Amino acid sequence: MKVQGKFIVAIGAILLLSYGLLFLYSSNRQHDLIYGQAEQQARMLHRQVLLTRQWVADHHGVYVIQTKRDQPNPFLDAPAIQDSTGQAYVKRNPAMVTRELSEYASRDGWCKFRVTSLKPINPANTPDAFERAGLKRIEENGEKEIIAIENGPQGRTLRYIAPLKIEASCLGCHARHGYKLGDIRGGLSITIPIGWADEMITENTHSIILYALFSIMLVTATISWLFSTLVSRPLAQLTSAMDRYPDQPVPKPRHKLVKDEIDTINDTFYDLSRRLDVSRTALDNAKKQAFQNEKMAALGLLTSGIAHEINNPLGGLLNCVKALEKEPDNPQLVKRYLPLIDKGLRRIEHTMHQLLNFGRNTPLELEKIDVDQVIQECFELLGYRLQKINLQLELSLQEKYCIDIEALRQTIVNIGLNAIQAIGEAGGTLQVWSSAGDDRITIRIQDTGPGIPPEILDKIFDPFFTTKDVGVGTGLGLAVSFAQVEKMGGTLIAGNWADQGATFTITLPANRNCPLETLSSNETEMDTLS
């Protein structure tokens, strides 16, 4: 998963957790508030009923016109009276007024309430299960009110009950029942439907959920857009620039008024790429210089030995010249010595031509060459060192191939010099094979020297690593050869062969057509390094 996806998932999880906690808190809070409102409504109704009862009690009851619905209460003293016209009136005490007001409220769907007691005088005031349990708690624990939520056929209801105490105005009726002032006569039970509260909570819950989902989607989309604009897209551009480097130069970052961390990374990468370009140019120049230095070192070693090869024909030439000076008119002498002088001069010319070709500082480029001829020329150049060595050339390349002639020439000479030095003064055999197959050219050079110790076999291509005495070798010959072969797309592998001595295997691509773009790129690269 990409960073953007992880970031969005993390933000979404945080939002879900935050909204979840907020939802739980809001749900509990609105539950407490709405049910608290219903409880407060029950308390207010309780107080209102008490005041109504007290008013009726203070006036020793209320008389209303007797009707079919309003009949005398047999549990009261003087339940009915008549006026002078014969109109009958029935008495209504606080309990009856409470019951009849409850009937009105119940028909209106608001609430219902009634007086109840553990010792009811009127059977209609017998408590139900909630009222009985509440009256017992009030009587035993002295609780001021009991509140509960019940599920009924008509939905959820809030049940409320609080004690009714005997007051002075109540003694007229209840003193005969053994009650005293301040005694608990029973309780006022109130039942309030709270379906409206459940509907309100459900509606609020749906609103909160919809708002939360909309907010999460909006915040997620906004954060995704911001992350893509401010982080993901700049990082993708930086990654693309890194992938294209060093084939394409890194463009200079556009500066902003206020830089952020991505801008700092862009600036740092740009500075790093500039330093790497400078370092790479310096390294290429150093490689080029090392290549030339090693070539000149090998050339110096060759020259010191070839001087002897040149001095020998020069001595013979001087003798011929002196003989001709003594007898300039002797035609037989001229006929005899002129071919010898020509042969000696051509031998010296050939040797110097090889030295000049080897020492020339030419740019690296591919050209179609006869590889076997280059190998022969290299060992002809080393001929003065092969007097005690049996050189065996088994060259079987029949075609010309696109090879960097200078790199190949220096590689063959470096490996050949190492083989000659390994064989030493005692003499031995130096074998060279060339072959082609599977689109590859293989050149193998083997000697009968002591071989390469296994413990240093993986170090011989390291720069400046040498086992020779000080002043004899620089430790760059094999390193330069390895680099040149690798640059041509080949491999250089060293090892020991079965009987004795070391073997070096050069493998190069067997290209027969030299692409112009390769030549152009090499020439451009060398021009840049220059």
C-alpha cells in the first residue's frame, strides 16, 4: 500500500474513533438530557398535584353537582348535600380530585397519576408492582422519590412515585385511621409516556450518524487531495528525477516563498546530484589518467627491453656503413650490404611503430579490427621478453569484430607482462587461445608459472594491489584491464588451471557491426572528459 493510502486509512480510523467516541458521548448525553427532562416534568407534575390536593384539603373538599358520572363517595363523611332548591351536590376529596384529573390527562395522552397506598381504604388505590416496591423502599429506606423506565404495550413509560405525608388539613379524614401529622399515608404515582423521547433520540442519532459519515467523506477527500498535491505528487516527481538520473540531468528546483520539507529534499537531491556529477567527472578523468599512466609505465618497461632489440641491428648497420665507406666503389660490397641495411632499418621501423601505437593517447572507440592480428602484434612487442619462453598461439577468429583496439591492446600486454614475470628467468610455456561462439569472443592466456594463491585470487583486480617488489609494479595493470574489458561489455576472470600456472579468460561481445551511435556517444564522452 502506498503512503497516501496508509495515511488516508490512518486518518479514516482516527476520524471513526473520534466520531465513535463523540457519538457515544452525545448519545449518553442526549439520553440523560431528554430523560432528565421527563423526570423533571414528573417532579413538576407531582408538585402541581400536591398543590391541587392541598387546596382541596384546605377547603375541606369540593362539592360538585351530582350527575350520573359524579356519584357520592361511600368512603366519605357527608358524601352529598342539597341546597334550598333541592339540587344535590356530591363531595370530592383530594384523592377523588386527583383521580379525576388523572383521567382527563390520560385521555389527552399526556400522563396519568393516582394516589396509592400499602394500606388502601379504597380498593381502586391498590398499588401495582412498581408502586408496591417503591412504597416499600420509601417506607424502609426513607427515599424521597423513586424513578424507573418501563416497557409497556403502549411503549416506554417513565414511572415516578413520591411519598404523601399527613398534613394538618388531612387529619380531619385520616386521624380516625390512626395517622398522625407527618406520617406517610401512601404515595403519589405518576406515569408519563416517553415515546416522544425515544423518537427524538432516534432522530438525533440518525442525524449524528449522517453528519459523521458526511464529515468523514469530506475530510477524507480533502486530506487525500491535500496529500496528493503537497506530498504524493512532489514525491513522485522527485522519484522520477531519481530514476532518470544520471541519464538525464536533474532540473533546478523552483524556489517558493515558504519552503516545506519536500522542497528541502528536492534542494538536497539537486545539490547531491551536482556533487555526484562533479565527482563522476573527476573519477572519469582519474580513470583516463590511470589508464594512460599504466600504459606509459608498461611502455617504459617495454622500451628498456626493446632498446637491446634495436641496438643489435644498429651495430650491424654501423659495420655495413663502415665497410661501404672504406670501399665505396666496390659493387659487390654494395650489393651485399644494402639489403642488410634495408632489412635492419625496417626491423627498427616496425619496432618503433609498435611502440608508438601502444603509447598513443587515443579516445576509446569501437572499430572493426582483426583481433588475432592485434594479439600477434602485442606478443611481437613482448618478443624481447620471450627468449626463454615457449609462446604457443592458437588463434581461430576468422572475422573482424567491433572492439576498442587500444583497450584490447593494453589488456593483452598487461596480462602478457604479468605472465612473463610469473614464469621468470627459468623459462616455461605461454599459451594463448582465441575462439568465438554464442555471440561471444573468448581469449584465454595461460602460463606455467606458480599460479595465483587462492587467498588473493579475489583481490588481484583491486587498484594498487600487487605482490611485486617496490618499483617493479604499480598494482594498476590488472585493475585497468578489468575496467577496460568491463567497459566494452565483457568479463575478465582469473584462476588457476589444472597442472600449474595462472589463466586469464577475456570474454567480449562478438559484434560485427559498429553502431554509429556508440561511436558518437564515446566521442562525446571523451570530449566531455577532455
